[in-house]
Amino acid sequence: MMAKIQMMTPLVEMDGDEMTRILWKMIKDELILPYIDLKSEYYDLGLEHRNETNDQVTVDSAEATKKYGVAVKCATITPNAARMTEYNLKEMWKSPNGTIRAMLDGTVFRAPIVVKGIEPCVRNWEKPITLARHAYGDVYKNTEIKVPGAGKAELVFTAEDGTETRELIHNFTGAGIIQGIHNTDASISSFAHACFQYALDTKQDLWFATKDTISKKYDHNFKDIFQEIYDAEYDAQFKAAGIEYFYTLIDDAVARVMKAKGGFIWACKNYDGDVMSDMVSSAFGSLAMMTSVLVSPSGVYEYEAAHGTVQRHYYKHLKGEETSTNSVATIFAWTGALRKRGELDKIAELVEFADKLEKATVKTIEDGKMTKDLALITSLKDVTVLNSEGFIKAIRETLEIL
């Protein structure tokens, strides 16, 4: 055995829930700890521990990420009414991702992991499409009211000097619902800078899409801020790099995306980015084949899998039944964090190891060894379907011979 790669600065490690928590330990045991003298500051974001700490552990993990600059996060449960009962929760805790994203003021960049034998459903997609998702506000920070009956609903803003601005929402003649959403110019500006900088770093065209023809103040504000920042700071840099920025309506963007070849960044508001990244990843093959990184304007990075906790497989696992759960996105969360830690601390061996582990993961699949979800959609012949642990061990075997 060669000496383990040494780290200088800890990663922030955020453990999670259900089947992804099981995979998390397998990945560390088989693919990380044998090769790296891992330094991490550990936070248990499993739902039970979040409940025990009144969700303080989520806040603490975000603060630690600000301190150390790089985090890796396992998938976590965002509880609904059923989870309240299942886990005997004190309250319906908010999404950990939402809390962390708001505290880091970041933008989420998601891109499919492309491997031979897993062809996109959209035949003309030749290169990955990266989704840039604003990670603050809108429906994720909403306020909602159930309207019991007839009455008037108004949107009211009270300035510090007491001055009020009012807009009529609706005159209700019966029961209904109201939703209030917000964003801030500061957060939108951070979103814009993150997108422009990421486009320059990766030398990809940047598209930004909202619905300003309908949302003439809210969405139009996003459009205006992006354009002002681009004109003031990035126009010359984009031209020098040979890349393009343009704005379009989101329905037009959808039509363009379906006919494009890929190889660009598509920036969206929070909810649009949530939905469209799932669409793009599914069309490329699988939600479990998607990288995801939260980039903050202060230079902080949080890597995660873009999918959920794989609840159905977890229940099978608890019954002692075999599962074949795809761990690729979680592996790439680890490699992304390790690579960034290596880049920031100038540890070439750490960067090289992350590259090598990603190469081994892709090669294992292209050699015909994969989990059931990929076996169902691959164009490769005579593939070997492996269980959850077997797939991770097969990657280790590939890693050892690279």
C-alpha cells in the first residue's frame, strides 16, 4: 500500500438520510479512506439529529462551510406530514439545502455525468447542459395563507419611515389561497456574478431565462440586474473568451434547449432551476448521474448529489433485501469536494486522485458493470448488474488498476 494522501485543511462533511446515508459509509470505506488521510469536520444532518438539535446542526454545518471553504453533503429528507409521524418530529423542519443555500448566498450548478452507452433521450444532445439555479428566495422562502372566505387581499410594504405601498392582490368572493414570495437585489446580483464567472471559468455560453412578459416587475428585475452587471463588468471578458450571454423567455429557452447540441449553461430562477435540472438529468439518463455544486460569491463550495434519499431502496435494505442503488452522484460529490480542497490548498495529489476516481467510476460503467437503473437504459450489450455494495467495490477494482 502506498502512503495515504495527506490533507491540510478539513472538509465539512454533512451526513444524510436513508439509502444515501448507507452509500455514504460504503463510499468512504471503499473509495476514500484507503487512499486519503481524510480530515473532515463532521455534521450529522440525518433527520433524527436535526430534530434533536432543533435544526441547529444545519446552521452549524453552513457556518463551518463558510469557515473552511469546501463541504460535501449527503442527500437529506425534507419532511412532509407523513415524515412528521414517521420520525416523531417536533415540527416540520425546513429543507437543509434551502437553509444552507440561503446562508451561503450561493448558486447551484448541476451537470449530467456523460458515459458511453447511456445516450440522452434527446438525440441531438452531444454535450452536457449545465443548469445554474438561483438558490435563494421565491417559493422556497414563501409565506402562505389559506383564505377562509370572502374578503380583500393586499400586498403591503411598510418602509422604515412608516410609509406604506399597497397593491390589490384579489377581491375574494369565497375561499382560496394566497402566496407571498420575495427576493433581494443583493442575492440576484450574487447569482448573476456566479453565473458569469462560472461561464468564463468553463468557457461556455450562458443563457438566462425567466418570464418577464408576465411578471413585469419581479422577473423583469432579474433580467435587468443580469444585463446591467454583464454590460458593466463582463461584456469584454465574454468577447475575449469567445462565449456569449443572452436572455430569453423561459418557454423560448425550453424550445431552444430541445433543439440544441448542449455544451452551455442555462441559468434559471430557484424553482425553474429545480424543475429543469431534474428534466435535463432524467433526459440524459438518470438523476443519479448528475453533479451538483453550490458556489457562493465569497468563494465557498458545497458539493452534493442532486437526487433524494432513495427511500424505497432504504426500506428494502431495512428488510434485509438486496438493493442496486446508483451511487455515482454521491461519489462525484466527494470527488468534487476533494478536488476543490486540493486546488485551494495546492495539493496536486488530491486533485489527481479525484480525477482518477471519477475516471474509474465512468470506466466501470463503460466496461459493462453497473447498477440496475443504468442497465435498464444502456445500449451496451451483456452488462453485469451489480448490487449497491458490489458496484462500489467494482469501482475500487478499476481504481486499483488505473
